[in-house]
Amino acid sequence: MLSNEPNAGPSPDSRSDQGVERQIEQRGSVSQPRPSAGRAYRAILLAADGRIARLSRLDAQDDAEALVRAAGMVDGHAVELWDGSRFIAHFPSVD
């Protein structure tokens, strides 16, 4: 039974919410870049029908360098740039 007293402590639901919030703070948002000296990005080359034509690993120091390298891969295929599960950019095909 839950008490209405001010010092009764948090309800079970609020303790659960606080735990989830703490986990999110510890892990960070999926869209946040991972801190490191360099990262392995993924460039996904897409065929005209949207299927994956090829996957390439891009080693870069940061997003800016990875963006430049991925843009240079556009040639007959669209290219998507990813850092793990974080989507960064889509470059349309240049035919």
C-alpha cells in the first residue's frame, strides 16, 4: 500500500522511471557520437532499387572527415554514412 506521507519515499513506478533515466544518461543517446581518437564508420552503397550494393568501412577521426570521404564514394550509387547505429547522412546517386 502506498502512503500519502511526504517522507514515504518514491513510488515503485517512479523508482523504475528513475532507473531507466539513469541508464539513458549513462549510455547516452544513440545519435551522439562516440568519443574516441578515431572511429570506424560504415558507408553503404545503394543500388538504384534501394538494395545494398556494397558495404565499406571508413576510418576517420570525426564526422566531418567521414562525410568528405563518403561524399567521394558517390558514383553511380547513392551512399549512406553510418557510425554504428547512428545515421549520419545520405548522398544521392550521381549518374
